[in-house]
Amino acid sequence: MKSFFISICFLFSLIVYSQNKGIGEWTEHLPFQRGTSISSSDNLIYCGTTTGLFTLDLNDNSISRYSTVNILNNISIEVVSYNESEKTLLVIYEDFNIDILQNNRVINIPFIKDAALPNKIINEVFMKNQFAYVSTGFGIVKINLERKEITETYQFGQNGQSININSCIVTDNKIYAASDNGLYHANLNSNLLDFNVWRVIPSTSNKLFPKLFQFSSSIYAIESINGNNDVYEVNNNLSLTPVTQLSSKKYVDVSTNSENIFYLIENKLEVYDSTLSLTRSFNKSTGNQKDFLFTNNRFFFLNTFHPLLVFNESGELIESIKPAGPFQEDIFDMEVSDGVLWAVSGGHDGAYNNQNRNARVYKYEDREWTSYIEFSTPSLNGKYDVLSVNINPNNPNEVYFGCWGVGFLEFKNDLPFKQYFSNNSTLQERLVRPNWIAVGESAFDEDGNLWVVNSFSNQLLSVLKPDGLWSGFSFSGLESGTETTAKEISISPNGLIWVALPFDNHILVYDNNQTLEDRSDDKALILKQGEGSGNIPGIRGITMEFDLQGQLWIGTSDGIAVMFNPENVFDATDKDFDRVIISDGENNEILLQGTEIIDIKVDGANRKWVATNSGVYLLSEDGKDQIFHFTTENSPIYSNNILALAIDNQNGEVYISTGKGLISYRSDVIKGEESFSEFKVYPNPVRENYNGPIAISGLIDNSIVKITDINGQLVNELTSEGGQAIWDGRNFNGNRVSTGVYLVFNSALNSEETLRTHIGKILFIN
């Protein structure tokens, strides 16, 4: 069991998306789209979703959001349940990890998650005093919320084996359990760990009971019969009395308070009073329904789309509530430019077959999300598997998207998406699959030509020129040159075009000799496995990225390799990629050998961010030093399965797409500037209660930063990585500097080898 404290008051503070986010801080970007469970206290509605927890404050209608970034130990929530006696929220995750949240304290109980138990599903939670009784696929788990521990687990199937319990109720002296094979009961004063004390009510044997509920002093059981339901009152003598008013209906959910039963059936909600008389009803579609409750004279419906709908007592919709975020969590590719992130939720499977995901495109700007989805964006209707993003570096309002089957999409100046297909471009259909065009990535060259990868065609490359005309390029004379999987594209500083052929584990290199219209001087070759032929490691799956020195870094199913002089690939006798060797002085090993590399991105200090199926690595410029390895064990990332990376070099934000959602990390590096005109310090002033990093940004790469007191006495000296230097506020002796004004002297050579200087100030308050 682990326990930790947080500095926020639980469930009463909002996550602040500050533009001045601190170095090393994380931000979640979750959709909170699919609700799973709902509960309430006096003034809060708690909504569990597949991607975290959010709350609605009934006093001011404010929304707060919770994830691994600020409080939770996981995000895939199965059940939330509030215990009024202990003022505690119980959160149980899909993997049966358990969080107990109370005031400003979080207790995690991972024992059932880690235990070898069959059928670890969570069906329902019943609260009684300080105890939570969890109905599961293997029995009943009793949790003491006061002591924050699991006290007992009851398994009373045949010979004490596991048993699927759908629902349970505890009275002052008995416990009742609804199973797939009847209603069980036991006396609370008996040893409930002994399966022999549990008895099935004879008249219910071998019958399916999905639900028990309590109203006033009575207990009711719902029996499922061929899709319909009969409802019975369970009498003290263990006989069952039919309740005709509630029977012969397709039960979906039920909730009660001291005055009413709220009975949700297939197409409406019915309200019954203490005499079981129907007092009112209203139509309510249950297609996406997951859970509901009635409190504060309002109905709150949790579903898999909005996700929270609020109705008044007459059944009129008051509002639809959804925390901001992308529409889905499974972001396959993304790119960021000028502080604006674009992302897509398409993709293909491991064999490069369609996922058949509806077109989903997202834009994140100024901490606001815009989702373009097929049913709200007519120009995306019928489109699917959008899998790549490319922002025009000369016009951030012009974005292009590759699709695995429906060609190429253009989104320009907020106009409808324009589709390029075989009828209006040189893109070709797959020979064995008419009306199907697979486009991978695209890339702009220095002349503004847009190069597009056309997979599974005789024309692997097409180019859209600035004048709007298309041209296609065939490589039929090369091995792997036709009818093959082509995905990523990169353009080297000298204009060579590199296309990844991941299924073959080859790379196509094309040189048009900077004469796009004259193909007589074009050259192309294939790099592959084997010494002298490319020496590409692994057997499939290539991702590529040129670093700031023009070196080409690739990742495959077997780690990383680098080509140090890719500009000479057509001239060199040695066209091989080299592995990066790491040495500790005694032993040598190959960097990330045996690790599947999903994505590589380069930051402003030429460091390498590497996405794998075992987390995210940050490597030094030469790859030989591991700076970070973020996993679910040491960071808030939701999954070690990383799908894509994107870096905003303006502010150092690193976006990490996992199999469970998007998260971002504020790194200490931004892109270097050409002058000091954007110089700034954050925080400034540095107040007495701040002990974090001080970011000095707007610098030229490799700036010398000298910090002095007001009298010119040197206090500390730094060298920037990229456009930012980080100071800890201490002098050479490691002591925090005293109150006063400090001068920041900056000097560096820009890209034209011209010396630039600048002086800034920092105010310290102690």
C-alpha cells in the first residue's frame, strides 16, 4: 500500500493550465468522453470515465478534472462511489487497482490488481457505514474505508470457488448477494469467509439476478428472463413476492432515495412513490447510458458520448457537460507549429491493414480544443483512418492529412476539408483494391513543394507544387520500388527525399538534383539490411528523423541506428547506418537493442526523444546518455505503449500520445533564437516561497549566461541548451542568493557567426 499527500484540497481546486507552466510539470489532455460510473456528495457530482475523473460542483457549476497528473494512480475508471459516513470517495479502476480519496490524502490499494484471481471484473459497490462491499466476478470484496484496507474477500461458489456476484445489499444483520445462479444470503454474525454459511434461496436457484436494491426498509431483487425482467420483494422469511408494477420491463438501471424509486427501462425513466405507484415518467434513450442518479432535484445521466446530461424533474434537458479535450484518446499522429497542435485518431494495425476509424482531427490552441469529426464536419463524412499530420511551415493555417484508403486531405484557412484522390491528383489507387488510396506522411521541401507518400502503388511519391499542379514519381526499376508499404517521409538539409518502407524494413532515397521538371538526372536507391547495403537493424517498422546536425536517426523493431553523413549516401561506398554503443568503462551495449522504436523527435538542444512500447526515453545529443526514461512507474504517463511524439520548440512542451490518452511535459529546452529580442525570465520576481527552476529563455543556442549581483560580483554562470538556460537560484557555493536585483549578461554567436549580447534583470525576494 502506498500513501501520498497532495498540496491541493481534494476535489475543490481546478487544474490551472498556466501559460507559464513550470519546468518539469505535466499536463493531461484527456477526452473524458466515455462515462463509466457516477456518484455524489452534498455538493459534488463525481463522474468516472475511461480516461479519468471529473467533478461538477453544484454550487457554482464548475468542473474539476483528475488524472495521474494530480491525484489518481490510474485513469481507466470502472466504479466511483462516495461514502457519506467517512466523507470518502472510492475509485476502482479497470485493472482492479483501488484508490481511496479523503480530504487531501490518497491511499492506493493494489493488492487485488496484483493478485492471481479469476474473472477480475467490478460489477457494483454497496456502502454500509464505514464499509464498501464490492460485487465482483469472483465474489465480494469488503473494504474498510476508515482503516483504508481490504478486510475480507468472500468466495462462496461450489466448494468455495469464485462466483460472479452482480450486486449485494447489507442490512443490520444479513447480507444478500445476486448472482448468475440465484440469490444468496448469510448472517452477518457468522464467519462469512466460510462458504458453507452462504445459502441460496431455494426458489431462486439457477436463475439470473442482475440487481438488488433497497427502498425504505424493503429489499428488491430483479430477475432477468429472456431479455425481460421480473421484480420481487425479498421478505424476512426469504420468500419472494412479485412486484407487478416493476415487472415485465427491460430493466437498464435503478436508483432510489428516501421517497422514490427511479426505474430506468429501455426507452424511458419511471418514478414510483412509497406505495409503488407510478407518479411520472419521461422518455429517455438508453443507447449510451452507463449510470444515473437523482439529487438536488435534478437527474444526472452519465453516458458514453456527452458524457454528463442534466435533466430537471420534468425530464427536460438543462445542460450537457463535457470537460474540454480531444474527442478520443487514441491519437495516432500529431504535429505542433507556432504553439498550435494538430492531431489525428486514425491509423492502421501492425500489418498495415485498415482500422476503419471514422475521421477524427483535433486542434489545440490557446489551451482550447477543437474537434473535427465526421458527424459535425460534413467534409469529413465518409472519410476514415486519418493517420498523418503535416503543417505548412510557411503557413500554419494550412494543414495536410494522409489517409489510409481515402487519399489526402487539405485544411486551409478554416475552409472545408478538401480531398485529393485519383480524379484530381497523381495519387494512385491500389491495383488490387479499386477506389482505395493509401497516403502515409507528407513533407515540404525548401521550395514549398509538398511531397506525398502514396503506398501500395506504382508511384510511391507524388508532389503538389506551389502552383497547384501535381506530379508523380515511379521507382519501378528498384527492388522494393513498387506495390509496397510506404509510410514516413523525411527531407534532408541538402534536399534528398527519404521514404520509409516499414514492411520491408527498407528506405528509399530519391535525389531529383533540384531539377523537379528534369528527370534525366534523377537518382534513387534502396537501403536495406546487411553490411554495405544500409545495415538497417530489425526486421520491420521504420521511423526517421533528421537532427539539428543533419544526421539521420532511425528506429526499427530492434532499436536505433544513425547515419552520420546522409548527404553523401549516393557517393559513399559505405551506405550503412551505425549503432550507438554505450559504455560504462567495462561493458559495451547497443543503444535500445531489442526495443521497438515507435517515434523519434529532436528538441532544441539536439536531444533525442524516443517513443517505445516501454515508455519514453530522452537521450543526449549523441544518444549515449539517458537523461530520462518516463514510464507509468515513475511518471504520470497513462501507458508505456507510446504512439507518437510532438515537440513545441517555442515553449519546450513535449506532447506524448499513449495508448490511453495524450499528456504533455514541459522540458527545459526550447529552440534557440537568432537574437535576444525575446529574452525573458520566469518566474520574475522570484519570491521567498519558490524553490523551483528559474527559466531564462529567448536565448541564442549555446549562450553564455553570467549572473551577477548589482555590484557586478559574479554569482553563477550557465550555458544554454537551445534557447533556454535553467538556474536554480543558487551561487557557486550552492547557497540560495539573498534578496536583491541580479543582472543577467548573455552572449552568443548566431547562425551567421555574429556576436550578440544582452543584459536582463531578475528580482529575488527572500
